[in-house]
Amino acid sequence: MKGLISNDDGINASGILAAKEAVENLADITIVAPSTQQSGIGRALTLFEPLRINPTLLKDGTRAFSVSGTPSDSVALGIYEIMDDLPDFMISGINIGHNIGKGELTTSGTIGAAMEAASYGIPSIAVSLQVDRGYIKFENSFIDIDFTFAKKILNKVTKKVISKKLPENIDLINLNIPSNPSSNKIKIVKLGKRMYTPLIKTRSDPRGKPYYWIDGIPYDKNDENTDGYCLHKEKVCTLTPLSIDNTSSIEKLKKWMD
């Protein structure tokens, strides 16, 4: 078995090493990830400047490849330049900070990397660990976090993907792990409405000209049996099936046009 691991937190992030440790007993692992923090970039590809691949070593001495681009760039180069064959599965993460809801689904670089691999027919897992300290989500360095529980859950889910593949019409799965789990339960749920309520912060530069930061307030009105509710309220792991085919109701649109 061969597996590919990438992320959007960067090649030096502690989560990518944790992902490797979680599944290294299941397959030969290739690690290809962006050289820098790429959170919020979604599934963007670099089309107007060259990319570079730099062999590197992770903190434990594991050989990996750093890419001067996006998470999707890393996945594409990993599959079609670095690996000899298509991987049997792909893991994006372990991301520092959860990735839930419909509102931010396509902005997540973690999910974007998994979608890129899934678009090539590779069973893919986007995996994220909720953290209590929001500011560490965007660090571009190794952060000392206890991944013990997250690694256990990721190993369990990956074993299932290897043994059974993914069901028909499910291209990837989005796994979120609570920071303080109430149990070992993995609840299969749909996406909630969103993760944050957008908040625009306005500042002024020394010349009085305004500039802006896009920020957000945690959204707490997700319905029961959604990823947001179960992760925050029930403190259990959530697993959500996703499809790249975003086509909605053809019949409804035909009726609307008529």
C-alpha cells in the first residue's frame, strides 16, 4: 500500500508528522506539503509562476518534500512528479484547528488538498484537530500538541478506507476531532451552516488610509446532527461524506426555467 500525506499548515507543522505516525504502519508514506502556511487558500493552483520541490527532513528525520506553492500544487506534484504510482489513499492534515460547515468548506486548504487528490480518484481524508487556543492555528512552525487521540482515530478511519475504499459517490471524507473528547465515538453527520460569522476589522495606516482584516466570530447556531453541533456541543469526532460533484437538482432548475 502507498499513501500520500499533505496539509495546508506547511511542511514544518507538527500535524503532518502526527499524520505520518498515525498511519506509517499501514503503508509506505510519501509526504509532500507547502513550504509555508497556506490556510484559507482552498484548492488554488499556481499557474503563473514556476514551482520548486525541495527535499527536506521532518523533525524526526523523516524524508519529505517541500513545495513552493499551495496544498493542491503539493498534491499534484506529489502524485505526478514524485510518486511512481497513484497512491492508494491520501491524507490532508492533521490540521491545527477544526474545519467544519458549509460556509468555509471551499476556503479550507486542508479540504482543498484532499479534494485535489479525490479528483484523481484517490480515496481521501481531510483531518483536523480542534484546538482551544485559536491563535496557534496560523503558526508556521512545529507546535507541541498532544496528538495521541487524533492519531488513534485517524488510524482507525484510514484502516477502513484501505479495507473498504469509499462508498460510491463519496469522493472524500472530512474528519474533525475534538480537543477534549467525551468519548471514542465517531459520529457520521452532515455539514453545519458555517464555522465563523465573518467580521471585518478596519484599521488606519500612519497616513490615515484605512486597511482591513478579515476575521470571524465562532458560529454557535448549527443544528443538531451537524459537524459543528456535535464537535462543539457533544465533543465527539465527526465524519462527513463529501462529493466533488456539486450539481444540485436538475429537475428543479428545469422547472424554474420553464
